Amino acid sequence: MSIRLRANGSFTKMGAIATVLLILFAIPVAADVAVQNFMAAEVVTADACFTKTPGADAASATGFFSFDDTTTVTDDGVDLLQETSTIQAFAGDRLLYSEAVDFNNACGNDLTLTFLSSVDPAGGLAIEPATGGIWDDVNVSFYLADPAGIVVPGLPGTWVEMLSVASGVVTTPGSVVIADGTTSTMAVVVDTDDAVTVGATGTLRWIAAADHG
């Protein structure tokens, strides 16, 4: 609502008083005025455009590296994918997987990808065991292929380190831009102490966050 005052020759004293009263009554005197706007959101389902698929290492018959893209975790009754890699580590060795998982962008625009160490919706910790255990004897680094990356000894091409665990401490140092219609391959490097307890297991959880901006 708006009020405009216009001066003219016939603006009488009575008219001025009436106008002032109109202005006074138009101004809310209480602070409990509520304004309601009605809104709606329409949710439309579609196939995922940012996907992960097994790389050559996962398809290898050795079984040293496997990738399961069907595992789910439930959050408030909704099953969310929790794609899971199983990585073999050998006592006293450095193991390099150069074609572990492919990250595919079919979203119609470039994606900036980062890895975020995180608990999962079901409450699984970002790193288990949280202290000690296998992480006293195993260091792991995850890389994504990138033309602007660095050379990593033992891996072909150039890479950006996305997530690493050393002495049980998780860091997420890098990010990669995956152009629309292209794929970036993840590599994994695992260093295992020769005194590691054979058969020990550990779990890492993270979010692959793809930013359309």
C-alpha cells in the first residue's frame, strides 16, 4: 500500500487534517503483523548425471580391488547409495591402483569435485577404528587424474591428491574440475608396514561432492 500527497490550490485545512489522519491510520501501531506468502516446490526425479563406474583394476580377475555401486545406507527411510571400494593391502609393500574407479560427468556443465571426510547418514564414523588398529600401520592416498596435476611416482599421467590417511589422520587437500561429458579416473596408493596384523580391517567414509558452480 502506498500514499502519495499532491499539492494543489484547493488543498484546505480540513483536507490536510483528513490526510494526516489517513496517514496515521495507515501506519501499523502493533509489532505483531504477519505476512504470509504461499509457495510450492515441485520435485521431479531423473537418472543420476554424476556417476561412478568400476575402473580396469576393479574389473581385474585378481580381486585385489573391487567396487560395489549397489551398497546403500538408509536415512529416514530413504536408501541412499554408498558406493564402496574394497582394497587389498600387502604387508611391507606399496600397492598402486591406477585405474580404480571412473568418475563420470553427464550433467550438462562442468563439475568441481572435492572429497569430504564424513560420517554417513546411518552414523558410521569417517574413519574406523577411530584410533589405532590398522591405521597405525597403513597409509592410503586417493588421487584423481587431472592434466594440471602432479606426477606421482609409479602412476601414469598427472594427478591431484583428493584424500589421504597417514598415521590415522585424514586430510582432503585437493579438488578437480571434471568437464561435462568427460571422466576422471581415481587411483589409490596404499603403503603397509611389514609388521601389520594380517587380517586387520579399517574403513574410510567420505562424500564425493560435485559442485555445479
